[in-house]
Amino acid sequence: MLMGLPACKQAQNPRFIAESDTTFSIEIRNISKKINLEPSNPELYYKRSNTFFYEQNFKQAQYDIEYALHLDSVNPLYHYVHAKYLMSGDTANAKIAEQSYNKAIQLKPNFFDATMDLAKLYLAKQDYSKAQALYIKANKIDVVNPGPYFYLGIIAKETGDTSKAILLFEQTLTYDSKHYDATMQLGNYYAELDNKKALLFFDRALEINAFSDEAMYAKGLYLQQHHLYKDAMKLYEAVARINPSHIFCRYNLGYIHGLFNDYSKAISFLDDAITLSPEYADAYTLRGFMKEQLKNSTGAYNDYKHAILLDDNQNKAKAGLKRINITISMP
């Protein structure tokens, strides 16, 4: 039985897979052949669990690592990968994963990866005090690793200490100048301040990942807000190609085409945005306005009404309805 973990019937039964069983990959069968010769060797079950994991067969991976733990319950690595498997797939079990991470750290106090992953679990639960303590511990284990600095920055940001967050994101880049997430955090920060430094960080992010729709969109939005519409449109069009499900780039393309009186093109982009997000009230309001410019009062009326049904705070839609009612009432 696993020490400190709930018993699993599967973990207590021998993990036999015939080397001739072609329902499994050749890699699994090769390791199984070795296991069948040494059925009490936990390292072989660990290796097969890794293979199952990379084949995205998370259930079988979990069974094998649990049997490895049944054979060797004081191996910190086995507890660590057990936790990782529990957090993978469609049925994550955070409670037992937390126990496994803690067991791994108990057995190996300087286990950096286990400390970081457990901290991330607490961060996801917004248990900032536990997460922060673990990230500080991880930083002491490996002072030049950028990870703890970055996540301590995220905690500072989420708890309202913006100045500290920025210092930590900058420190992250000191240890890893190509840290994409820290670069984007700084880009978004300067964009909120309407500071041109934002473009520098967005460009750096695109150097790190040339196909980042996130960085392209953020840069496009900054350019749009500074009335550099053509440059913004190029970026939004690239975002739409890279990420066909990106809603906001289509909304903004609709908005910009409307500014240049290309109302039909604007409506086409807004159609796409609404198809992707049928509850997107702003898109209905903007599409109603474009239809109004094309003298399609019925279409505009329907869009404005639908926008208000979705969101009663759509004041532009309400103003549009008043204009249309006036127009309809005129002889």
C-alpha cells in the first residue's frame, strides 16, 4: 500500500502486459518484456509509466506509477510524477496530487520541480500565502532559475502590488532574456500606462515567438488606440490566420473598416465574431451601427434589440434604436 496515499486496488495488482499484445505500442511492449522478466523492479514500471504519459494514455501511466510506488514508496521522483499524472488528462485530482507533491518534498526537501509544481497548484487555487512561501523556497534552491521570480511577480500583481510585480518580471528577464510570459507582462503593463515601451516588449515577445497571436493582438490594439489603423489591421489579419477562433481581432477589424466607411466589410468581420461568440453583445451593437449606415434599418433594429437582450447596459444600442424609430416614423 502507498505510504500517505489512498489505497488503489489497481496499484496492488501486478501490472502484466504481454509483450505480444499489439494493442500497445512497440515501445510499451519492449518495456513490458523487461518487466515480465523482472516484475519486482519499480524503475521499469516508472519507465513504462513515462512512455504511457507521452502517449497521452494517462490512466495507464497512473496505474504504472502507482504500482512502482507500491514497490518503492519512499522514492521522491515516483511521488512527483504520480502528482503530475493526477493533474493531467480530463479528470485532474488536485487533492491527491497535493499529497503526492508534499510527500515528494518531504522525502527530498530540495526537490525544485516538485516545489514549483505544488506552488503552481496553490496559485491556481489563489492560496497566495502557501504559493508564495513555496516559490521563495524554490528560489533558494535555485537562485538563477527565472521561474520563481516570474510567479512571485504574478502573485504580487494579483494581490495589488504592481511595483513589486514589475521588479520581479524585470528580474525574470535578467535570468532569462527570452522569457516570453515576463516579456508580455511588461508589455501589457506599459500599454496600460500608454507608454511606448509597450511596443518594445511586444516586439521582443514576437522575436521569442514569431507566431504568438497574443503578442500580435496586443501590439495591434496598442497601435489602434494610437490611430495607426493600417498597421493594426495587418496584425489583426495575421492573428485571424493564426488563430481562427480569435474573436476580438475580428471585432476590431470590423470597427476599423467601419471607420473607413467600408461598412459591408465591417459587417462581414462582425458576422464572424458573432458566429464565434453568439453572446457577444458589443458585436451586435457595432454590427447594428454598420447596418444603419447602409440604410438597413430593419437589420440594425434587430441587432440593437438583440444586443440589449444580451446586455441591458448597451447604451449605444439604445441610442441606435431611438434614431431608427425616428427614421421609421418620418413620412
